[in-house]
Amino acid sequence: MTKHKRILLAHGSGGKLTHQLIDKLFVPTFHNQILERLDDGAILLQDSDTEGNERSGMAFTTDSYVVDPIFFPGGDIGRLAVCGTVNDLAMCGAEPLYLSAGLILEEGFPFADLETIVESMQQAAEEAGVSIVTGDTKVVRRGNVDKLFINTAGIGRVFSGVQISGRNAQVGDRVILSGTLGEHGLAVLLQREGLAFQSKIRSDVAPVNKMVSRMLQKFPDAIHVLRDPTRGGLATTLNEIAQSSQVAIELEEVKIPVSPEVLSACELLGFDPLYVANEGKFIAIVAPEVAEPILQFLRRFDLGENAAIIGQVLERPQGKVLLNTSMGGTRLVDMLVGEQLPRIC
């Protein structure tokens, strides 16, 4: 399956090694039609009417959070866990309804910190309009886990008539990004390493489901793909879409929104903001004739005020992402290789 005989940190980066693990081990072993869609969640209980049109079903997703540090500017591991799972359901074209929460605690973990994190989870759930309805708690000996790990799973109702999948990008579609890149990954890294900048960078972690739900209700037939660019960032997520849909995606560098603070930090630290994780942004690939109306609609929301049309879908080269640079050239944007920023989600 792979030249690696042991699991590396990079297998959890969301980049090439993660996809090798999924494609060569998990999908062949667990293979079924639902899993093989490889979207942000599974669509269940979806059937067709007498005319062959798919009816609405349920979306189900799960994720685990091992962020270090567990508290960072703009959020904490609890808020991250709730928002991450809510957003994955929204990326399936679903209205999130219920979450579960599983906590693995290290012996000796401060109870006051646990109270803070649990309260943060509830606040995020209220913000998203979901309920945490079941869960589990385990405690392991000191040193067998790093403070606290959280697993969340969620279920939601898919909006009727909505067909969202990473396989659905069509030639001519436009690529919309809902806001600026890189805040979450850099906020976590700077807090971990004790680095200070004159302008404080805060994580963008937030539930985007209400904005997405209203967008889907207003433009139900025009939105083909939704994804949140978390691990591996914008570049890796767009590569996933290009490969799933067997299309090319062309980006315009000058149109990609990046804040001056993030851009300065990336230049200083040697990072490319295209690969830095986000937790409150999403990509929408939409029909060209409604791209501008959708953009203006998103800009009405606080979370979408910096939304931009950043590119388009082409026929070739299939499975590739191209970037027209600000210098006038074009370069290939590959999937993340290795582990750029470990433990950011």
C-alpha cells in the first residue's frame, strides 16, 4: 500500500499521505457506495421519487479533535469540535440537528478547564442551533493522552432538492470563497510557539451553517459543491474537488482574500496561506450565471463580508489546480505534501 511501515504525523495532515491512507486502506476495506462518495459526511436514507428525482435524506458525519494548545485566540478545543462537525454537515447541504460528544481525558486534567471547555461547547451549539444529545467520557493514565481529545459526531436533514457533492463541479462553474484565509492555523501555531505579532491573529472558528442554509434555500439548484478548507487548506481541498469531479480549477491569486496580518505572518514564517487551515470559511462551486448574486448574498453576513469569486472550473488539465499569479505567470497548485502545521484541529 505504501513505502511507509509506520504511521507518520503527515498521515493526519489532510494532504497526500492522508489521501493515500483513505484510498488504499479505508475505502477498499470498508467499501460501500455511501463511503465512496468521500464527501464531508455520509448521505443516508435518500431515495428517489417515481420520476427519478432524489428526495431529501439525512447527513451523518464524525470528527476527532486533538488541537494543541487546547486554548487559543478566538476559541478552544470545545468550540472547535462543535463548529467543525456542524460545518461538515452544512457542507453536505444539510441542516445540522444533533451532535454527540466523546471526551478522552488525561488523569490530572484541571476540572476548571474542563468546565470552561464544556461551557464553550454549549455556547457554540446554541450559536449553531443544535443540541448535544449523547456522549461518552474516558479517563486514561497521565501521559497516555495529551490533556484532552474530543470526538464529535453529528446528524442533519438534507435540504430537499439540493445535490451537493465533491463530484458535482461542472465546467464553467465559478469558485467562491466565503472569507479570508489562514487565521485558524496561524492562531494555533503562534499560541503554541509563544510567538507575538503586533496585530493579534485570532482563529476564525465559527459555525457557518445558518449562512449556508439560507444560501441553499435561496439558490437551491445553483450550488454544486460545498467544502470547508480545514486541514491542508484551500489548495488541498480544491485538489480533492478537481480529482473527484475530473475537472481543472483555475484560481486568480489577486482575488484570493488574505488579511495583511496573515500574509505578513506567512511571509515571516515561510508558510503559504493556500495550505493553512481554516475553521469558519467554506468554498462554494456554483453555476456561473448566479455567481455574482450568491456573492452579494454572502456579503450581507458578518461571516461572509470578505467573500470573493476566486476562480473557475475548466475542462483540462483534469484533476489539477492552476494559479494565475500576481506576477503574471501560472503555476500548478498541488495537494499538501507532509505536515505543514501539526495539531491544528
